[in-house]
Amino acid sequence: MHWINMWIQGNKLIKKYHIDLIHTSTYSAALPAWILQYQYNIANILHVHEVYGELRHRFLWIKAYCNKRFEKLVIWLLPRDSYHCVSRYTLNSVRTHYNLPDEKLYLITNPIDEKFWKPYDTGQGQEIRISKIKELWIMDHKLWYLRALTPTLSKHEREPIIGLYYGRTGVEKWLQLYIQALPDIVPQYPNFHAVIIAPTDEPQSNRWSKRQTSHTLHSQIKQLWLEDHITWLAPVHNKQQIKDWISVSDIVILPSLTEWFGYAMHEVAMMNKKLVTASVGGQIETLSWYNNIYWMSQVTSDEIIEGVQTLLQ
């Protein structure tokens, strides 16, 4: 139904505006765009974000098979005039897996709004930090936040250490590893508190993949007795709110396995925040300019612990 709606809307736009070029992206719009390409004899450019390749083994076999066939359909079996790849890693993945001719492959990295994603000045940043701590106190009523707002305690005693995660909860994002690391992080940093901004309404199970749903992750939090050290927030769709949460964080943990460009990582880097992430995909090249970062080679809970220790010392 989604593809049919996109095809219908595409027909309307082409007839109304006499469009000469379709620029689509992997994966949701690629199929209707290809149909429109031949229907109206229009040039078609495919913007390739990611090629999963061997990462499919992390899915159960049915989803792995479907993913492989659909990816092959979109990128290889439905020919395009050219392919724009978001990183050199993506370009080489397309070249390796699907043997497309080099003259059709172009490296065009995604844009980042440098004027927006920049640190607040000291005064404004402190105001936002206090405001967010109060907001967390109102939601959770935990003593941790009350300590942070108590002026009679020394700065060391009351200053919280906020470790932020934001994004999806799929197995490829490996949020579960951050949760597994917390029982070792908290004793070393008693004021450490994890703020997780991720979906909270996913189904309790997924028969097609080894996906970590919010339900299984919440169960993991309870089993590890971490309720007092984690605040789980629903996703925010306003980039200003994301910027504020990055701003108030002392460290950001994004142990993702599938970053072909790394939008979230770039946002953190532009805000000049400490970042623990995986040395995978295109972000190794696109973030090569940033130094305040701990690269994980194996992406394990032990590496997350080591990353937090290294960046917070």
C-alpha cells in the first residue's frame, strides 16, 4: 500500500510539474521511482544510504533472505542512470556486492547544518542543563535528580554525569550493550545516569528478526536493577529538543553497527561532546576530523565501559 500511494503521488507530480529527473533513495521509494522512470522515460538517480551485505546474518533466516532479495532488486536488478553514495564505504559496498560500473557511481556525502549543530554559549548551556535536570525530576521523582538540584552539596557531590543514547532499538543499534555496561559504570561514577531516547511502543516480539524491542530492553533493565539509573524517554521529533539533550549530556554512547554516514554521530561531534561509537561503516572516514571520540573495534559492553572511563577521566 505504501508503494502504491507513492506511485500515485509520483504520477500526479510528474503530470503537474513536467518533471525531468527522479531522485530517490534506498529503500522505501526506490521501487515506485523505478516504475515511474520507465513509465515516463525519465532519468532516475538512486541515493544509496546503506548496503547490509554480511550484516544480514544478525537476522533470522527468513528476514535475511527477504532483505537480501529486496536489496538486490532495488540496487542491481532495477537499473538506474546513476547512484549517489553517502560515503566511500557505501560506494565500495555497492561496487563489491553488485559490481556496478564505476562511471555510474558518485560519492556525495550528506549535508550537516553547521549553523544549527554548534555548542551553546556557557550561560545558555547551563540554563538548559538545569532545566532538563528539573524536567527529569518531575518525570521520575528520583533522589538522584534532587541531589543535582541541592545547592548545599558540593559541586562534585551534586553534579550529575548524563550518558545519552538516542535512536532506534533494533539489534543493529546495540542499545542492549550500553544497558549491560551500566552495572559496571555506575559503581565507578555514582552520579552517572543514562538517558535513553528511543521508541517505547514496539511489539513485544518479532518473529522475523533477532531484534531487541523496547519490551525486551525494559525487561533487561529490571533484571539488572537499573531502574534508578535510567530514564527512558519517547522519541522527540523536534531537532531543537535533540540538540538540547545532546547539550546537557556529558557523554553520548551510540554503539551502532550500521552507520554508512552517521548522522547522529555528526550531530554529537558538531556539539563537541564526548562520543563512544563503533569503528564501522562510513563514519570512520566522515568523522576522521573529530578527536573527542572513542572508537570501539569489537563493540562489546566491556569496550563501552572502557570508552566511558577513557573519555571521563
